[in-house]
Amino acid sequence: MIAYIVAVSVKSGQEDSFRKATKTNGFATRQEPGNMRFDLLVNPDSPSNFTLYEVYQDQKALDQHKKTAHYLKWREDVAIMMAKPRLGSLFELLDSAPQATGTQ
């Protein structure tokens, strides 16, 4: 598995629009074959700074994701919201705990 982590800084005042667009993209991404996880995180001390944490079965799944209509729409929609270019980093996922299935 691979993890793709994207650091995003948005312009002040664009945070809600970015969240909405990214949540829509994230929902569709989670439906893709080969996607294992898509999380949207925000820095509570700097609410214009977001991180996307995505996990894919393999590089092919990530490459396919970047060709989907919902990703291409998200990329176009959020481009004007960016304070600076987003920065994506690829990692090999060495260990992962299973997701909880309920509360104990």
C-alpha cells in the first residue's frame, strides 16, 4: 500500500469553500477501487492549512484516481483557492492498524 499526503494552504476566507469541495472529492474517492482511505485534516492553530491523507492499494490506483472526473473537477475548482501550490508526498505504508468497527 501507498500513502499520498498533500499539504494545502488556502487563501484566507476560502476555508469553507475548500472544505466543501474536498469533502465532495473525498466521498467520491472513497468509492474508487483501490482507495483504502481519504482523510481531510485541518491544523487547528492555522485553519487555512489542510492535509489530505490518502491511502491506495498501489501506484496504479493512485494514478487512476488522478484521471477521475471528480478529481479533475476538484483540482480545477480549488486552484483559485490556493495561497501557494499544494505539495504532495508519496510514502510506502509499512504498517497500518485496522479501522475500528464500533465503540467498545
